[in-house]
Amino acid sequence: MRTDGGGRGPSPSRRIRALLLLAAFATGGCYGYRPAEGPFPQGTPVRIGVEPGRDVPLRSLTARDVVRVEGEVARWPSADVGPLSLSASWVESATGYGLPGEGWTVEVPLDAVRSVQVKEISWLRTAVLGITALTIGVVAFDAFELGGGGGSGDGPGGEPH
């Protein structure tokens, strides 16, 4: 007599845990940007549009004709005087070429800033991705009998019913 629960498939609690784990991996969060106006506190993730034709120094090199910089606010100028300082994660030029900012401090004069957008989680996109991941997980569990549980016992070595 079998005592491993063969033929029943994965237990409901095991299936739920596996599906929740799959959903957690798939929905690390979908992010988007929304237009906003500063000032923003240090550490706020932003994307700024830069006036065409501006060059941005990145330590020992200069990015030419920069149109966009993504990163975190390092310093927002008080009284709108001085440059906006960002800890850059991405710098993109008008030619479409981009390079990682690697956390380097980038200073952009305020008069060169065309737009400011704040990075935030997109709940709708995250929910759609989560539902899609759960649906795929349920289909995979049912189609491939994932999660253990064994077979019906009618094969070689198993006890017939």
C-alpha cells in the first residue's frame, strides 16, 4: 500500500506557495515615470529631459549632446540657483546612444532642464504581470504535474489499483 499520496498531485498548500513564489519573482515591480515639478529630496529617483545640444561631464569624460539623464537626486538647488546634481544611472545622447552613469554625479544647469519625471511603481502593469505569471504557473502545474506527488501507481514497480 502506498503512503506517499501518489496520484493526487501536489497538495493545495504546496501549489499555493509555489505560485506565490512565482508571482513574487515575476512582479519585482513594473515602474514608470510621471511628470512632476521639483524640488525633490535627496534620493528621489527621477528622469530629466535636457535641452538639446548640452554636454554633460561624467568624471574624466564628457557625454555629448545629452537629451536624458536618469538617476537619483543628489542635490536640488535651493532657490533655483545652481546646477541640479544627480547620481546618474543612465545618460542618453540625441543620437540614441546611452551609457551607464554608474552612480557618478552629474550636474545639469537648471536652465538646461526641459522636463522632470519621477519614477514610481505602476500598479496596473504590476497587477497585469502578476496575473499573467499566476495564470502561466497554474497552466504549467496542471499540464506538467509540477510540484511532486508521483504518478497513479499503474506503471512498472507501482501497485495496481
